[in-house]
Amino acid sequence: MNQHRLITAALLSAAGLIASQAALAYQAGDVFVRGGIAQTDVKSNNGDLTADNLRLNVSDERGFYYGLGYLFTDQIGIELSGQEKVEHDLTLGGGPIGSVDRMPVNLLVNYYPLGGMDSRVQPYAGAGLNYTRFSGEELPGLDVRRSYGVIGQAGVDLAVAQGVMLNGFVSYADVSADVRLGGDKIGEAKIDPMTIGGGITYQF
């Protein structure tokens, strides 16, 4: 095989590979799953507790995130997402008071502006409801109650193979939870987490 044939074969192979990777269209009826690592940064001032107005601070943490979605139309879909239980350190008035576990679950409606169009890049934006459960408080008698609020997100999927995409997203949730000690309310923890994540999306 001469040099021209080798070059032609290489170009055809490269073109076929690019074509197989370039086309991605979200379409009605598609199902996808997502997973990866997410960093959660909570707001810097998490509220004042007790009659002495002691300031509460909650640490930033990271953990595994997941998502399961379905498209009703080419551009509109629903997603159930969440994050594994992560442990946050707590300080009150500058002193440590142990930790608490946080596990969020989100139900969102997503909009895909390029849905139905073949593109390697598929951005999306969504909004919905957040449920956050707190558990595992180390301080005896401390009880951080569950929270319900709104959440918004923006993200993008980048096709790397048929049905396989790299995923990146950012979300913001309204999370405020009553804090009780020995059954009495001593204040409110305002978490309001901003989460940035990256991982893989599989489309079916």
C-alpha cells in the first residue's frame, strides 16, 4: 500500500471516528443516568444559635453525586438527582461541636435548548424542589431538622462516544433547617449550598 493510500485510509478512519462522536441529540423518550464527584460550598454565615447569638459555621465538603432523567419532549425533561451522605464539621461560637451528615435529594425539570439537534455540546438548565435530610449529630441532644426548598442548576453534556458524555454542572439550593437541643429550638441553620460537579452521563 503506497503512501497516498495510507493517508487516505487514515483520513477516512479519523472522519468516521469524529462522526461517531460528534452526533448527540436529546430526543423525547431518552433516559439517562449521571454520576461523578461534587464539591459543596455552604454559605459563610450559617446562622446564630442560642440566646447568646453564637455563630454557627458548617464546613464545605465533597462527595459522589448521581442523577436519573427522562425526556418528555426533545427539550423538556425531568431529573431525580442527589448526593451521597456527606459529613460536615460544625463549630459554634468558634468552638467545635462535632459533625452532622447531610443527604440531599432533588426533583428538577430541565430545559435543553439544543434538544433534537445533533451537537457534541448539549447545555441544559433546570429548576425544582430540594429535600435535605440531616442525621448523625455528634453533640448529645442536638437535632438538625430536615429541610425543603427550591433548587436551580445549569450544566452541559459533551459527547465523547455514542451514548457516553462528560458532564459538568453547578447548582444552588435554598436549605434552611431548624436546630433543636434537648427538644427545644435554639435557632436555624442556613446552609444554602452551591455545588459544582463533574462526571459521566450515559444516554439510553
